[in-house]
Amino acid sequence: MRLEVRIDSAAGELRSLQGWLRADPEVRRSAAIEVGGGVPGPGEMGTGLDVLQLVTGNGWSAASFVLALVAWRQSRPKRPRVEVCRGDTTVVLTDCSEEEIERVVRALEAADADEGVGQ
């Protein structure tokens, strides 16, 4: 599965998140994490280094990944908006409430299940 993570903040935050995820044993074990250029949305200009790209393998857990994102976000002085894209599915973390975390995990798990159906 391929994921893209975008952050509404400076590029330094993206590198910080990359380091945080690489330090998380659950995420590190099941995903390759790189900073790269994303595809700009309508009316947007890409920066070339605006997206964190993850390629996940067997054993990947949406819940572990989302909890790692939440922990990183809560460690930041200015808690940025975090957008996760998976195929046609886009989810956003803004307040990291229990409801929001559950919604994001369910959406990513559903996207993962949908991918498996097409294979």
C-alpha cells in the first residue's frame, strides 16, 4: 500500500515527522518512508519536497501508524494539520480527538481492504 502524508507547515516539520516515524518500531518494521514530491492539487503549485511517502508491506497497522502520527503532532509546539492520502481516500487529523482517530483508522483500513479486492 502506498500512502502520502502532507503537513500544513514548513518543510522542516516534514523531516521531523519522517524521523519520528522511522524511530517508531511498528512503523519502521512495516513501511519504507521517504520525503518526495507529491502531485499538486487543483490550483496548487508543488514544492518538490512537500510530501512524505510511505510504502507499506505485510504487518502494516493503520492504528499503529495513526497513533504515531498523533503522538508526533502532539509533540509539536504548533500542532499542524496532517493530511493522509491513500488512493482515492484522503483523511485529515486536526484535533486528534478519539472520534477523529477512529475515523482515520477506519478509512485507512477500508482503503487497504479495497486495494486487496482488486488484486
